[in-house]
Amino acid sequence: MDVKNFTDENLAVFIQDNNGKGFEELIDRFEKPLLRYAFRLSGDMDMSEDIVQESFIAAYKNINSFDSKRKFSSWIYRITHNFAVNNIKKHSKIVPFENDQIKDERNRISEKGLEMDLEKDREMLENNLNLLAVKYKEIIVLRYFEDKSYDEISDICHIPINTVGVRISRGLKILKDKIGSKNG
Amino acid sequence: MVKDIKKEILVKIEKGEVKIKPKRWFHFIKFGAAFLIIILALSAVVFANYFVYIPKKMGAFRGSGIGMYASYMPFVLLVIIILMILISVWLYKEFEGGYKKSFYFIFFASLVAIIVIGAVLAFSGINEKLERNPQMRKFHDWQENNFVGGRQNRQNQLYK
């Protein structure tokens, strides 16, 4: 049976029914998006790799808790989100990185074949993401970089849909104010 | 040097260092949480019943308005009810997919519903019937003495 043609949800059910068989395909599908997401949240590639590895291990252990009526990508993003937020809290003393460091990390990401073809405003947004508190940053990353819907963000962050909207508009406003004051 | 995440994970799986948790474990967690929510909600209704019944029995509703009731209000019971609802809401949001709804909405809706059901029970006459049973009578006395404290005694002294 070729698992490559399965939808994410069907693949997860296949893994549940076959005691882990097919998990490799799941890693192939989600490694890059999750790495990108974790990197945008943490700003540290080494930490992001650890977060993603831990996430896949947790996903494997808990695959039987996945409900096939729900979206698989939201489920696995939720796991990564939890690990990322915990790691960020643990390493909250990390000094925001300089632009050169961002470039180095980007080079490392492109080594992995990740595409970071962002539009100009997205780049501006990305460079200033660290000005935001995690609770706003996570939502803005999911919305503008991972193209997730409000409903999916609600599933990933475990917050009501209304709160997603409020945090997006508040986060963007804070960002605008901070960029404005930074530029004088 | 880029870390080979996939290889490292697959090696761990092959070595048996990482194992899939059985489905029954997750069913146990889900049903356990649902069971706890039901138990907490039912207990909160019982306490809400006493929250209304104790002041009613002491004549709070025969008096003049809310001030009278407030002087008999068993605040400890109210705190217990609120704690029970808080735990239930947390369980619901954490284990039963309740995160889509606002915490405040679920909390206040549950609080109002439980107090209303408790009040209906308190005025239904069920407590008076239960008090005919000596064991229940003891339990009711214990509730009155512990949750309203010395107010009853003061009241009795006042009307002596």
C-alpha cells in the first residue's frame, strides 16, 4: 500500500492501525513546515531542531490520541507549539539575535531545502517578530507565515476563535507602534 | 552540521526507546475527565441546594429582602461551588475540546445554571423529606453549623 497518496488524516489512522508503520512518511511531510514554525517562534535553529524532534517523538507516542475527525496538521502543530512555548520560556533570557545571526540561521535553513520566499512586508514582519510577546508572536506566525485559518489557529493554540482575532489585531498594532518608535 | 531529525527518530523507534501508548490509555483519560466533570457538577448542585436551603430554613426569605438573605448566606459553600466549577471548566477545556469557548462564558453559565438548579431543589421540598431520615438530619445540622456558623445561635438568642 502506497501511503504517499494518503491524506494526512488517513495516514495518521493507518499509523494507528499498523502500530507505527508509515510514520516515516509523516516525518517527510511535516519536518520542514514544523522546523520553519519552531524557528520563527524561537529564533534559534538548534532549539528548533530539538523542538521538532521532541514533537515527532511525542506525536509517535500519542498517535492513538489523534481523532481522525479533526485536522491532523493542527494536531501536530499543537504538539510543536507546546514544546516551542515551553522551550522559549525556559530560555527566556536569550538576547534577541542580530541581523547577521538571522542570515546565518537562514543559510542553515536553506541547507535543509526550506523555502523562505517571503514577500517584502512579510520580511519586515519577520525581522521584527521578536519585539512581540510569545502569545502574539505565535498567532501572527501561524496566520501570516503558515497560512493557517482562524479555526486552525484556535485548535493549535487552544484558544477561542474570537481570541485569535483579538490577538492578531492587537499584535499587529503593538508591532506597528514598536516599529514606529524604533524608526523614530 | 545539520541534524538528521528523521534518522534519529527512526533509530529510537527501531531500538524500542519510543513506544506508542495504547488507545485504551487515552480512552481512560477522556472518560476519567468526563466522569470527574459529572461528579463535580452533581456535587456542586447538591451544595448549591444547601446554599439556598440553609438560609431559607433559617427564615432568610421571610424577612425583608436581599440584606436579610446576605446575613445568612453560607459563603463557604459558595467558595466550594466556585472551586468545583473552576476545576470542571479546566477539565472540560483541557481534555474535552472545550477550548473553543470562552472560559468566562463557560464559568458564568455553569455557575448560574448550578445555582438555579440548586434553588429549584431547595424550594421543591426534597430537603424537608430527606430530613425525616435521622442520618440526613445529622448531615443537614452539620452543614448548618459549619457553613453558617454561630449565626443560627445568635438568631435563636435574639428570638428567645
